[in-house]
Amino acid sequence: MSSANLDLNSPALARKRKLRNLTDRVATHGIGIGGISVIVTIMLIFLYLLYEVAPMFKSASIEEVAEYPVPAFLLEEPGTRTVYLATEEQAEIGLRVTASGNAVFFDLKTGAIMEQVELLSDVGSEVSFVTEGRIGSRTVVLGLKNGQAFIFKHKYIAEYDKGGNRTLIPEIVFPYGEEAIDLLDEPIVSLAMNEDEENMVLAASGNSSTVQLVSFEKEADLFGEGFELERYDAPVFELSQRADFLVIDAEMDSLFAANRSGKMERFNIEDVDSVESFEPKRIIAKGESLTQFRPLLGGISVLVADTSGKTAQWFMARDESGERDFMQVRSFHAEDFSNTIDLVSVEERRKGFYTIDNTGVLNIYNTTAHRSLLEEQVIEGQANFMTVAPRADAFLIESNNMLKVWEVENKHPEVSWSSLWEEVWYENYDEPDYIWQSSAATNDFEPKMSLTPLAFGTIKAAFYAMLFAVPLAICGAIYTAYFMAPEWRRKVKPVIELMEALPTVIIGFLAGLFLAPFIETNLTGVFTLLLVLPLGILVFGFIWANLPKAIRHRVPDGWDAALLIPVLLFLVWLSMAVATPIEQLFFAGDMRTWISNDLGINFDQRNALVVGIAMGFAVIPSIFSIAEDAIFSVPKHLSHGSLALGATPWQTLVRVVMPTASPGIFSAVMIGMGRAVGETMIVLMATGNTPVMDWNIFEGMRTLSANIAVEVAESEVHSTHYRVLFLAAFVLFMFTFVVNTVAELIRQRLRNKYGSL
């Protein structure tokens, strides 16, 4: 049909124009909605991660819930001094023990007395000192004025009626009998006790500068209701001055004796028959007075408080000479340094503690985070006694014959910037370090949740993967797009892109079960191959380029790479064949042993080398595909013009094609790095999953993504561990966001620079 006969206003063409316009509008709005939806989804992910992470950095808060007169034992004189105060698990029942040796259980909300027990009715003495066994054991030891010690435990039994209503019944039990234990011939001034399943150790001191140490072996009685004790008395040993405080460490092999003047003496009591003493040490500044000296949860650390307002954490560690010594690790100060720390109470399940000074100011600290969580005036004047509930959700303060009960909101005290990203000096370590160890079997454990080794492992894994993948992918893309014959390109490119569909769990499985053992067994051959392969290809290329043209021209242009296949196979065979003689000649027959023993480098079977190869194999298709498209899309007139002006194909590639394609190549590398940073299954299966900070290619690592995959299933919802894992996800998210943003800025600059070619 000629244009003269074409009716531009015909109904058919009008309908087509309307349909085309409608399609354009739908596509425009659809693409816009899709793009906005992606942005909104990313923002929602960001906000949700922030929502889960933010509560960790919230400070503690307290609220007074009750105040009443101190519950008094009905048969004793009013105002009898409190020597022990505690609560049960749910902070519903309180226990008060008086200097007369009487115990009163009371309702924590109202102060109503629930039960009363005369503990010392058959002993005929009063309490002069009180200590506890292991923190959280509810074992209480009363040191008496007649030199004896009396041990009991308080427990709480839950009973349910037919309607499911729970009633707690308090009870006093005597695991070692109702008889007092003879220790001294004078009133006990200081007392320490520790125990495990088989042994118990008591140390007592009076007004004289001597310490009596008694060790007991425990045997369960026939009825399983307590223990029978077999006693071993150590010889009495002398101190340089009176011991006002005694502490026995968690392993029951060290005894610390401190005087209010600030002088501390340490003894090795592993063998009670031959106690070894060490040189005394000053633990507070001269002119100050020691007010509290008590163990932290776990019994490894000791908290030292004094009249300067400072509370310090001390524990055993190796000094610069390699000798174990009692060392101050960190200290905590209130805002007003002039106030005296009167009382220190420790948490039963976390490495936290409460202090109250002589003006009634309460401070809450956490040792691992080295963080002050709260400072608040809670009473007027001095406190007589303070205790923290087992779950650290409440605390009690006795002052002026009144008892105050406070609720505490303090769910994530272990978290601070320093505990997450800086070196922390943990218990049982000789120096500060970056450690990730989020859980253990007991509450005594100090959580070690440093994200630094995980972030380092993520960068390390991505670095070695990119080191392996980028040269191969970029060079492969250059050859495929610029030099390879079209027939080959149509086959090679889809095959490489199809590799991207291979599940990473399969790659990780093969890397862990096949590649890692193979590299370990053939380590010399692998390194020989890394040297021989590039040299062999260069030598073959040089020989091929210098062959007569009659021979070279028999191979069609773009098919040269096919000649490398037998060359590569030969070089692999050659590397493995010469590996054994090389290993015998240079590495005494075993390269791995030589690396470990002679070089002192740790070697793990599943290491960064394995991860680099396996993860590089997974990243190559992404980088190759995008880079190849970018190079192939360079307008042909640019390369043809360059060649026409006399440039060689290589000069045209380097000076024309590559700069023009550089934005796309850069995007390919960035997308590949994003894939490597977020990879989970390969790292999870091909490494030892150990959170170490070492660039050693023969050691493994743990990445942020792998750590989330491993631990999220076992973390308690809304716990600190759970939220730290969300923080790890947030860090990954922000890392990807920042890298992609910077990459886009660089890509735009490259596009503007070379877009005019």
C-alpha cells in the first residue's frame, strides 16, 4: 500500500495508537511502582533491623515498687541487725537473716511475714560474719562469735492447685547437717567458702593475723538429702596483718586475704598441707580504705571498692615476664569521686554489679562492656544492706529500718561499643583480644560478642575469593567479547552463565569434602601449578606467536584458545608429577609439616585457600557475564576506527574498548564483591568456622553471614545474643549499601568521563 493511500485517521490505526499509548503508560507506571516498591522494601528491612538492634543500647532504668518496715523475727528484739538479705528466682519472696541467727521469709511486695526459722537455737551464739558459697548456689555460711561456722541453703518449692494457681513455699535445708563446724577459738572476723560437686573449702580469720583453712571431701548420704563431710585441717598460717576480707577463687586453689588498709596477700592452697604464699600487693591507693572485697560471678574476678568512690575488677593473668599475678583489669567511677562505696552486690547470671555510696547514690555497672548503666539517688543517707534478685530484675535496699524494693529494666548490659568492636580483656585471658564466643553451658560464662573477628573474616573471605575470581573473570570476558569467534562465544557465554545457577550449597559441599582434603594432600602440586600455569601459557603464547605464518593461519581467528586446552592439561599433569620430587628436595617430604614446624604457620585443612577457590568459582559467572556484556556492547565503530588508524588489536583494546567499558566492568567487580561478602553456605562448609583474626591463607575464618546462619537457630528470641546477630545483619546491610553507593558514584564518573568516546 502506498503512502498516498494510507489513511492515518483510520479506526484501525487509531485503536493501535490508543493501545500503544496505554501499554506505554502501564509500563511506565508499572516500572515506577516496581522501583519504588524495591526502595520501600529496602527501607523496611533497614528499619526492622534497626528496631531489633536499638534496644541493646538503651540504658538501665529503675522504679520503686514497695517500701515497708524491715520484717522482724517476732521473738527477737526490734532493730536487730540484718546480716543477710536475698530473694528467690521470681523476686516474689524475700529472706532476711539477723545477727541473732534467725531467718524470716516475707512477701516482697507487702513485707508480710510468711515463715520464720531459728537457725542457731542449738548453737548458742550470734553471727559475726556472713558469706555465700558459689554465686547463685543459695548456700549461706554464718561465721559465729564462738568461732564456728553454720551452713544452710534456702530453696523455694512451687506447688499448683487444681486451678493451675502457683504457690511458692520457702524452705531452709541443711546440706551438711544441722551441726556447726568448729573453725577458730575466737570470733570469726572474715570467712570464705567455695565448693564443687566433690569438695568444699572453708577459710576463716579472727582478730589475730592468722588464717585457718579447712578442706572437706563430700560424700552423698544414703538418703540423697545431703552430704557427709570428711575433714582435713591445714596448718594455721600467718598473715602480715589481720584479714578483713577473704576470697577463695573458682578453682579452689588460691586464697586472697585483704586488709582495710588496702594490702592484699595471695596464697596457693591447692595442697592444704603446704600452703604457698606470695608477696603482698597494694590494691588501693595509699590513704584510702578498702570497703568491699568480693568475687564476681564465676569466682574468677574480685571486685575491690574503696573510700575514693572507685570499684576495680581484678583477676589472675600473666604479666610481661610470663608469671601469673593478681592484676587490675579495669575500674569504675561514679560521677562524684569523693563518695565512699559502702556496698557492692553482684548479679547471679551476668557479669554486672551494683554499688551504693555513703550518700545513697546507686550505680549499675557491667564489667565486660566496661559500661555504667545507671546512676541515681535511691535513698537519703547510708544503706545498711543491699541485694540483687537472681534475674537482676529487682533489688532491695535496707536503710533506717525500712526496706525498699525496686524493679529494674536492664536487659542488655553486656553490649557497648567497646565490647562489640574493640579489644576486651576477658577473664582467663592474659591480655585484651577480639573474641567471639557467644554461649556456654553455665551462667558463670562471660559472653564474648566481638563483631570484629566476624567482620575481619568476611573481608578475608571476600578478598581471597576476589583475588581468585576477578583476574579469571575479567580476562575471560575480554577474550570472549573481543577476540573469540562468534560461534564459540554463542556456546561459551551461556555455559558460564549457567554456572551461576549451581547451588552454593553444592559448591560448599564439594569444597569441604573433596577440595579441602585434595589441597592438603597435594599442597606442593597446587602451589607448583600456580607458578607453572601462567608461565607455561606465556611460553606457549611466545612460541605460537613466532611460528611461521603458514602454520598460524591454519587456525581460524578466534579459535586460538582451543589450542590451550591440551596445554592446560599438560601443565596440570606436569605440576602434579614434579610435586613429589620438589617436596622431597625442599620440604623434607611433607610441605604441610614444614609450614607448621619450620615456618610456625598454623595450617587448617579447611582454610582461606579453599574458600578463595570455591567462592571464586561461584563469583566468576556474575563478574564474567556483566563484564562481557559491557565489553561486547562497546560500539564497533570505535574499535574499527582505531584499527583503521593503525592501532593494533591490543592497543585498541587497552586504549579504546576498556575505558569505554570500564563502568560496566567496575559494576561487575562490585556486584561480585557483594556476592562474596554475603555468601554463606560455601564459607560455612569449606572453613573451620573459627572466628580468628589472621590473614594466614592456611587458616579459616568465620564470616558475619555464616555466623548468623549457625547461631540464629539456637539464640533465645530477644536475648542479647539474638539482637547481636541482628546487628551483624545490620552491619552486612550497611556495608553492602555503602559499597554499592560508592560504586555507583564511581561508575557514574567513569561513564561521564568515557561516555563521549
